[in-house]
Amino acid sequence: MYATQALTHFVPLAAELDKNKVTPGVLGFLVFAALAVGVWLLMKSLNRHMGRVNFEEAPERGAAVAAEKGASGGSAER
């Protein structure tokens, strides 16, 4: 059965509706539901990918200089 043939079965049902009342109907709901599921899947994927990120901040300049002096100067405590 083709989609156009399937839609012709719904034409008599559409004729019974009030022509002054405009609603999104089932098609609007299905599109909205598909968008909602798509956003949910994208957010789930984003959370998974962000969990895999290994982010380490660069040390501050003062801390890096102090670390270099400590490593090159040797320690007096042995």
C-alpha cells in the first residue's frame, strides 16, 4: 500500500473537523516527539564524549617557575 493511498483513508476523518479550528494534529505531535528524541540522544552522546575528555589545566606561571627552581637546585634534605 502506498502512502498516498493510506492518506486517502484519513480524508473523510479530516472533513468532520471544524474548519475554523487549527491544530497541529498527530503529524505535529510526531514531529515534535521525533525532535525531542533526537535532542535527548544528542545530549546523551555529548555526555558520553565529555566524560572521555582528559582535561588538565596548565599550572600557573609562578608555580611552574618554583617547580623548576626546586628541581634544578636540588634539595637540602636527603
